[in-house]
Amino acid sequence: MHHASIRTADIHRAIAFYQQLGFKVKERFTTGYTLACWMEGLGGRIELIQIPEPKPPPDAFGDEHYVGYYHLSFNLSDRVTDLPTWLKDLQNSFSDAAKSNPELFQPLKVLLEPTQQIIGDRVYEVAFIADSDSLPLEFIRVLGIVGEN
């Protein structure tokens, strides 16, 4: 996949949010009438596009009847030792950023605290947060294989 595209109400807040996650701006450009950029990090590339007259997004995480794209998922297996510590550090980072620059940052919104989930033959740690436009982002880490000691 080349990239995932995210429409945002405020590209500057979105860039700041994703930079806190470790993304870096690679290209800035316009898409005819609005600002856009490509960012790379956590093993992928996203495109942010600012929407001049944004409407609130649907609640993809909380509405069990929502149909459509649901979330981006990032595998942190090779990057962190455990999701609870990583998430706590990320929350502290966002809290500090919100205190020093409240126009650009808000405290991190956690949608699902780290929990274990079995998918196929793997055991995962899974957590969800909301980005600067309240879109859900999933973070996973492989804990092991079912039945292995």
C-alpha cells in the first residue's frame, strides 16, 4: 500500500498529533484548493488533507452500526516492550504538549486501554486512541502464539 489518506479539520493540529506518534513530514503540497502532506512513521505513510469547511466525523469507534473505513492499525511489536507503558508515556507526552501549547494539542483520548486479544493463533496486546479529529487508531503488539509456553 502506498498510503492511507486522512481528511482533517486542522492540518497543523493533525501534523503535531502524528509527530507525537513518531511520524515525520516528507512532502507538503496542495490538492487544488487545500493544504496536504505526506507523513511517514511506524512503518507506514499517511496523507493529511485539510478540509476547509469540515463536518464532524461519524463515531466509527462508538457506533456499533457504523459501516465504512474503521481505523488505521500500527504494529508496535518490534518497537515497544509493552503497550501499557508505551500508552502511559504517550499520554504524558500529550499532556505536557497540551500544557505548553494548548492551541495545537489536547490531552490524548484513549478509546480502549491495552487489552489482550486472540486472533487466529496469535495473542496480541491491543489499544485504541483517537487522533486530533477523533478518528480511531489501533496499536497492536504480538505477545505470542496460542499454546506456546
